[in-house]
Amino acid sequence: MTTIDAALPSATVTTGPGVVVTAAAINPVLGDLAGNTNRIIDAVAACGDADVVVLGELAICGYPPQDLLLRPDFVTQAWQAVRNLAVRLDAVAPGVAVVLGAPAPADDLPHGAAVGVPADAGGARLAANVAVVLLHGRVVGGYAKRSLPTYGTFDETRVFLPGAASARGNTPVATVQLDDTRSLAIGLAVCEDLWTGQWVEGVEGTGVVDVVCIPNASPYEVGKDQVRVGLVSAAAVAAGVPVVYANLEGGQDDVVFDGHCIAATPGGHLVQRQPFGLPEPCGQGPIDPVAFDADLMADTALAQVWAALVTATRDYAAKTGFDRAVVGLSGGIDSAVTAAVVADALGGHNLLGVTMPGPHSSPMSAEDAEALAGNLAADFATAPIGGIAEAATGALRDVVASRNGTRFANPVTAENLQARARGMVLMAVSNDTGRLLVTTGNKSEYAVGYATLYGDMAGGFAVLKDLPKTLVYALARWRNRQPGGTVIPDRSITRPASAELSADQSDEDTLGDYPTLDRIVLAHVDADMNAATIATAGICDAERAARTVRMIELAEYKRRQAAPGPKITSRAFGSDRRLPIARALA
């Protein structure tokens, strides 16, 4: 079983009378209060000579707990775990102040915290999202998060009571006595407070704090590390004291946290633990949908994306009880990159690749699939699906065959039968061997519905779900440049993409060229641009824009049934984008 361990300590700054403040990233398992307690203790111990250790938002229980926070027993147990943690920390790290995030019951808030509405007016909401300070075996201070985000993957107003709007009712300062000679005034904020500036009330320019500590649960997306650095640096200037930012690390369903930690001083000194512990920052800002070109992405950015995919896959498997996986190998680019990610996450010896040739499969597809499995040191099997598809066709002949003598009125029916035969084989393997079935669809094809429900969409985790197709190609080339040499067969990268469900089939014959398709998808999905705006921006002509946007809108029912996959871009399918299925289309 893959284990979830505490990350190494990260960004450190010295403030006040020789006080060392260190941020550390941990990888909590949601709801594992005992295990998370041990991870926190290990992380604090790893911080060596730190006087103050800052950890992530809701580190005690994991983020996002969603409707678990509406269960009284969950909130009560999480808060008791915080109190127990304080006692244990005093035994293993006496005199060290620890700042971390937790859900606190509205009727039992830590000193200094307050909610902005009466607890009895909060409806089903039971808790505040707080930063707490633990020292000398007790909870010695706290602050309730004011800015509760409701965009993207966030829905905090559903489950949390907001912190008080006034600093007088929700002071962002906790003063602690570290030892006989040193005290420290700690300014507190929680994640979104930094982005909205809410935290500065009562702190900015007052000279009342020595350091600002900010627990965070900030999901990864391309270029976000540069945005965070700008915010934290500006916050240090505004506060006039060092600001220490600690993020969570690890995958959680459809988001992945990158463990990015930052310590900044007002004078511009900056120390970071880079996302995923990589040696270099991303090297670029967020993706520009209109100008997106995966071939221009820096290797440092591709390294981050790969690390995000591996982390998400490793943790989804470990946190749901899987240590082995199965992937259908077509010989094409999507299944090759998926398999490479899974092998890097779980080990090639824990991966089974299954190739399933059909009536229109080329010999090179099976050859490339077998070569890939060999490069990854994965198990390999062949399961032809021609007989299954033909048997299904025969069984359906009298039910759905057209009256004009052909087998099916709609030729796509025969194609989908092949895809569903493959899905049936892979699900049978998953059932029989206890392996996680990892699906291979990418963002471009999920966007326009170029995927088969209960066929290639079948499975438990969709690694490439938020990757534009051209980014899949760029990652394949990047992976082959890494130590160890070529993993993904060159032919999988260079040959035209094809589902091989009919004779002479080419994906781009159906979808148009992928570079343009990717920009249309990112413009519409990530930036909410309509067809007319897409055409005006010069991405493509008006006819293609209108046709592609309509395909995206019509495919919502498919995406609603897709497996979860990690968020990589500014807006992913799933909890990041919520649209009704039954509606009128413009």
C-alpha cells in the first residue's frame, strides 16, 4: 500500500528577538484524524530549530471536507483532535508554537476568534474555518476565516460560518509567550483572506505584529505559484513584517495541492519550498486560453504538471485503498502518457497494461502498446474484442438494426460497441484483480464529447481529464527527455491520433486540428468566451467556433458521469464547472 508521509520542512524566516518561523507542507488524509495528528507531529519534529511552525488550512482533518462539516460528530471529533494534538506537541516539541488550520465549533471557538453571524442563524453550518495557535499544551489563540470562497472548486459558505467582519470581534493577532524572555505577536489569516485582503484589518501598518502566518489549502494549477509569490510579497510589504505561507500537499479527489510554502520579508527577501518539492519554479504565469501553445511551455512548467499528475494518481489510489492499477493500452498517445504517469506514481510492477485489438486496429498499435509496457516494466496482456463486439451486434440485430439492410441505422453504434467491449474487459479485470482502472481521456475530447460512456470513459480515475490534447503530446516529449531515456514509443507521439473504431479513422478529421481545438476549449471552458468572441479573437472562423461550442455544451451529460481527475488548468470539468444538463442551448 502506498503510504502518505509528512513533507520536509520548507520556507523559513527569522523575526522578532531571534524567533525562527518555518512553514511546512503535510499531506493529510481526509478524515484520518489520528493519522493526520501523527503527520503534523512528524512535520514539526522535522523543522529542527524552529520556534514557530506553520502548517496548512484544515491540516487536522484534510481539505475539503465538504458536507462532512455538517455532521456534528465530525466537527466535535476534529476539534478534540486539535486539543489532543496540543498536548502531544508539548511533549515532543516543548516551547514550539504551531499554527495550523482546523474546523472549530461555533459554540467553542478559540480565544480571539468570532463568527460574523450568530451560531443559531447559521442553518446547518456548525463550524468556523480557523487558524489556531498551539503552545504549552493548549490552544492559546485563533482566528476565524472571513473570506469564504464560493467559486471554482470551493463552496465554503455552504459548510462554514464566516469570521466576524470587524477586527475587534475577530482579532487577527495572537500574542504568545515562547519562553521566559521571548514573546511573539502572530498575525493570522486563512488562505482566501490573503487573496481578498481581508486579513489586513487590524494588522496593516499598525506595528502590532511580529509575523503574519497564513495556513492555506490552495489547489495547484499551471502558473499559480507565481501568483502566490506576488501576493505574499505584497502582503509582507503591507504588514511591514515577514509573512509565512504554508500550503497543503497531496491529491484529494479532483484537486491536488502542491505543498508550495513561502516566507517573505518587507525588504523583498524570499524563501520558498517550490511546488511538489521541485528544484525550480514553474517559470510562467497562468495559461492564456487565446494564445495557448503547449510547445512553448518551459520544461519547468511541464515538470510541475507531471508532478501534479503523479501526486494526484498516487494519492487517489492510496487514499481509496488501491495499490495496483490497470490501463487499456491502445498504442496511442493518451494511453501511453496515462500509463507512464501511473507507473511513476505506483511503480511499473503495479501496473497492468491491456491491449484490446478490434476489427480496425493496426498491427503497429499492439506493437507500440507492448513496447510501452516493456519500457515501464509493467505487466502486459492482450484481450481481442472483435468477438465480443460481433456477439453484441448479433444479439442486437433484431432489436435496433435498420430496415434498409444495414446492421445499424447509425454507424456510430457499431463504433461505440467496440469501445464498450473494451470498457467491459477492463472493468472485469478491475473487478477480478482489485486494480484501479485508470481512464485515458483528455480535456479536449471530454469537452466535445469525443468519448464513449461506459466505454473508454469507464473507470475510477481520469488522469488526463484536465489536459488539453497538445499538452499531452508536450508531456510525452518531456517525459522522454528525462533520465532513463525514451519511455513512450516515438510512433505513439508522431502517428496521427485515431480511435481505430472504423476504417481509416482520424481524430482530426472529426475534430479539426488539435492546436486550434485546444484554444477553443480553453477559451470557452476556462474563460467563458462564446462562439462569437472566440471568432473575433482570431482563434478560428465563426463556423468552427459555433460548431465546437455547441459540441461542448451538448456533451455535459457525458462529463457528469466521468471519473474524477486532477485540476491542472484554471477551470477543470467537475466541481470546478457546474452547469445544468437539461437546458436550452443558445
